[in-house]
Amino acid sequence: MKFIAKAFLPFSLFVVTLHASGDRLNVLFIVSEDNGPEIGCYGAPVQTPNFDKLAREGTLFRNAYVAQAGCSQSRAAFLTGLYPHQNGQIGLATWKYAMFSEKIPNVVKTLGKAGYRTGNIGKLHVNPEKAFPFDFKAIPSANFSRKGMSAYAENAGKFIRSSKRPFYLQVNYPDAHRPFIKSVDGLPAKPLTGREVDALPFMGINHPELRQQSADYYNCMMRLDSYVGELLRVLRESGKAKNTVVVYIGDHGADVMRGKRTSYEGGVRIPMIIRWPGGKSGQDRRELVSTLDLFPTFCEIAGVEAPRSLVGRSLKPLVEGKSPKWRDYLFTEFHLHSNHNPWPQRTVRDDRYKLIFNPLAGKVNPGYAFTMGKKFFNAPEDELLAVASKEVKEAYQLMKKPPRYELYDLRADPYEFRNLADDPVHAKTRGRLIRKLEDWQEQTGDAL
């Protein structure tokens, strides 16, 4: 199968800080791993004072999405402004998947040519790495064991203070990737237990094991909040906070059922916060935004012309509190994660409805067994589903062997348990979304 790259598309969650003068701004781009919007300011039952403060000082995006719910795929997408089917990074770098070409324009090259110092702390996880010529690199490992976590902020401080030139610094934290470690270096100070929380709601199963896993996932999020607070303190003490754009996103949703490695909301919807000095504070925006919007936003911050092929849009007017005409439809996709779970999908959503296209309809999705197996859960599938409602059980059977189309009303059914694709009442909505999806596939050179 041949994939053709035609356009550059940007989507993301980030925090931006604008300076009132005409000086070029710095960019501090914070990326966490394997987490959706399970943060206090999004309504999750966790204590995240630093994220909450950042949202009060800036803009929180309710409907922010990644291009694909996989680490390498998501990161390549926001760095190139292209969907995975356009840049070629359709699977994990760990499995030797790579972009089509190192010559594809990306954020690092573009800002570097504009005179920015570029730095990366934490894993990059995109192939080929030489396509991203950072001036500074530190802690290149995934660090899922969470060793030496204070070094992230320490290295950031060294880079930030090392020159007066404007900078782009990307800091990649390992939380909340599996394993869901309850406590690291005394963080969080008071870990949650499964007796104190319900399981993540988009799983639809409130089994004791899932409650404990959810509690430890939340512990990862509270610990992440502490690390981000320390990073922001380092920025503040450098004297450069007032002219630095801070960007925070999660690279995709949690590694649990109906999360990571799926096209469901639990996989593709992420937190995005933008703090932009000079921008409007305390905003809660509901526009459909994506990490593909980051590249053009960074270009505007740097005062450089964005590649003409980018289809994303700068988020600056939204951060400033304006009400420009925005996109009516947002698209995501899936190909595979590793060689264990190839399962192509394409999705489109508007302000209410979401359509998922399954080209391999009628086949068993290998990702189902991969996620439901012993690798992640001690309790067998039958035991987990035994405590689920009839509606949720049917949703899992549909996930295991999907039909050609799935259609969900995200207002009435935000966790996508009721497929409306065959409901004649929604036939016009289904037809409209299919046409929009096919138009997008044509426009972006999608081989499917």
C-alpha cells in the first residue's frame, strides 16, 4: 500500500504566554504521556493545583484532539503538522516505523532557521531522529521507571538560562505511562486508592481492579502536576516567564480499555491549556482544536511564515478571546501501534456527532485482545464484563468486531456506548459525516 504526503496538518494541547511588546516570544512546550483530560480543572477527582492555576491564567480547551492515539504517531503529527498517513509515522518508532522522509518540514527545523535555540528533554520517539536537529538534548530515554525526575526541571533551567536568544524547549514527561506507579520520591503525598475513586468513566466498568488502576493513574497525574509546577517555577525564576509561551498537552489518552490505541474519545481527546500573557485569562473554549494547530501557532509566535501546506490554524485568536469562524469538523485516524494490532480507522466529528469508519468491518479487531489480555489486567475479560450494564457489554462486543460505521451522539452519549449508525432517525447525519470524511480523505491524500 502506498501512502502519499500532500499536506501538512497541525493539532495539539499547549500553554502559550505572549509578551505585550513586539519581542519574539519563547516557547515552553510540555508534553505528558498517555493521559487524557483527567485533571482537576477538567473535572477529574484529583488535586492538580499547578494545572488548575495555569488554566486560570490562560485558556483551557475542552475539545482538543491528537491525530492518532499512539505515542510516535501523535508526536510526529504535532511536530510536522501532518496526519500520520501523510508523514508516514503510522506506528511506533520502537517497531522501526518511521516518517516517509527526514526532509518533511517540522517545528524544530523551522524555528531553528528562524534563530531560535531548540531543546528537547525526555524521549522524542519519532523516526528518523536526525530529522529533528535540536541544539540541546537531555534524558533521551523513555524513563518509565521514573528515575531521577528532578533532572527534567534542572536541565530545563540550564537551557533556559544559557542564552538571551529566543528558545523553543520541549519537555516530555513519562507520567502517566504504564506502569501506573503509586508513588515516586514521595509524590503524590497522599496517594489515592481504589476505595476512593470510581474507574475511569469511558471504560464503563467499575470493577475493583479497574478502580485501583484508575486510582494509580490519578496518582500519576497528581505527580505530573508537581513536576510541571517545578518546571514553571524554574521558568519564573529565570526571569523569562513574561515572554514565554507555555504549551501543555497529553500525547493521547490513558492506556486502558477504550483509551490508547483506539479511536474512541478516551484515546484521542486530550487536555490542552494555553497561557498567553497579553491573551485572555480564565477562558474555557469549546472549539474543535487539534495538535495539528500547534505548528502554525508556533510559527506565528516566532514571526515566521508557516509552510503553505499546513491545514491547521494558529490558536492565537482563540487565546486572545476572539470569536473567529472556526472549523466545523475534526478528523482523527488509526493504523496500528505495534505489529500486534493493525486496525485502520478514520473518524470525523462535528459539534455533536462522531462517525468512525472501519474498513475491515466484520473482522475481529486484534487490538481488542491486546488490550483486554493479561498484559494489563489480572481479572479475566468475563469477570470484568460481568459487572457492566447490558449497554456497555454490547459496546465491547461491537469494539471486538466492529461494523463498517459507528455513529455516536457525544452530547447524549459522551463515552460512545450506543451506536446509532443503523438508526433511520440518524440516516441524514450519518450520510453527511460519511461525505465529509471522504472529502477529507481525498484532500489529504489518504490511501484508504
